Amino acid sequence: MKFLSLKFSRATAGLALALLMAQPACAGLAANQPDLAFGAYQRGLYQTAFQEAMKRIDADKHDAAAMTLVAALLEQGAGAAQNTAEAMRWYTLAASEGDKNAQFALGLAYLTGKGEEKNAATAAVLFQKAAAQNHAGAWFNLGVIALEGNGVASDFKQAAVDFRHAADLGFADAAYSLGLLYREGRGVDKDPKQAAFWLLRAAQGDSLAAQVEYGIMLFNGEGIAVDEPGGAKWLLRAANRDNPVAQNRLSRLLFAGRGLKQDRVEAAKWNILATTAGLNDPWLDGESNKLTPEERVKVQKALRVYLGK
């Protein structure tokens, strides 16, 4: 069941708004003054959030948090017409005022080439400024940049340092990436126990990939005591989030009765879902072909229930 590959992905622009809005945009407000802009954003009142943020900027031309909120709303087209160029202008203004969320968002734009001309060196500078203010996403992306090498050899040791900073700040994808480095022995000494520790942290932080990897490690006893039922629970959790690898492995466990009570109907259901997603498994197909007509009817019913949830 071992299938781990050393693969990393950035905190992408799709994640940017969530990272930006993780903290209230209250900088510059009096301690007893309500943050109407961020409060409206939290309630999904994006147009109101945009208007209140603009009022704050009119009152204080250095209100970087309000600038960042305006930029994020413009970038996403929430509460105002989508305007990437204008969003970048506001991010740039807020970043120059020292706002870490704006520095991060602008760094993403330069890293991905979405909104600004792609420039990894400029992105790294912006991420470093945000990271100095404990921005988890910035630390994580610095780690990814170190892995990519920017035209030179990958720096796994630096990546491990950066991922550790982000993981300590609660960034699940960083904990997952650090776990992979410990498992492969890149940038750090190979250590299955540390790999299991960080993958668990990531899984608990809702990283789907980590839930799959940790479930398999737990099942196989890699860096941690064997716990087949525990591993099966993590795989079931990931399978229910439509991960085809988890669905495939769970199907095998259910056909074999390992970690879970044998259930040929559920096993066949998960195999069909994994196959539909492009993960073919001849052994599972062979087991599924042994089902009785009555079991096949139950499989179709189970699929309808799952797909209709």
C-alpha cells in the first residue's frame, strides 16, 4: 500500500482570501471601535464590507488592513466588480504600509504570474517580509521556492526550516510537507517517527493528503505502532472527501476484512468511485465481479445514497 511521492504545492491564489481574512482587519482602529468592514465580511455582506473598508481608507490613508480587504474583495469579485489590476494596486499600497497579508497576496501574484508579471525573486522578498511577521502561508511558500530552486539546485534543508516555521504556526500543508521530508530524508535526517508526527498534525489540521498518508502509515506501522482500525478510520474519512486513493485502499480493506469488518457491498462501492476518478485496480475489479446479483443491487443503492448526499 505504499504510494507516497514527494510532491508539494503552493498556497495558491484560491486559498489567498481565506488566509488574508483569517484575522480581523482592525489595525488602526481604536480598541473599543467595532470593525464594521471585517464584521460585514464575516457575515457574507461583501458589498457592505467593501463600502466600510473604503470609508476607513477615506478617513485614514494609511489604513493598510482596510486596503488589503478592498484588494481581496476586488480580486475575488466579491462586493465589487472583479478587477485584478486594481486589486494589485491596493495590495501594493497596503504592502508598502507593512501589512503582512498584503505582502503575502502580492507575493502570490508574483509567484504565480496571476495579477503581476511572474517573478519568483520578488515573490520571495515579499514572502520574507510577511514571514518576519509570522505569516504561515508566507513561510510555506518560501519553503516551496527553496524546493523549486529558482534555476539552481533545490535547497531541501532551507525548505525544511521554512516548513517547520509554517507548521508551528498551524499551517497543515506545511506540516504535511515537513512530514514528507522526514519520510524521504531530504533536508533532514530520515526519521519515520517524525514523519508520522507531522503527518498526524497535518491530518488533524484537515489536510486531505495527510489523512491518506497517515492512515496508510498507521495501518502499516511506519514510524508508529501498527493500528489497522485506526488507519482504516483515517482512510474512511479521506474517502468520504472523494479522495480516489483513499477510496481504493478502503475498498481493499473492506474486501479483505482488514481494519474494518468485511463488507463486499461497501468495498465494491468504493472501488467504483475510485475507478470513476481514474484509479483502476484489476484485483478489486475481480473481487467485485464475484458479487451476487443481490449484492450488486445493494451496491447501486449505496452509490445513489453516497452521490446524493
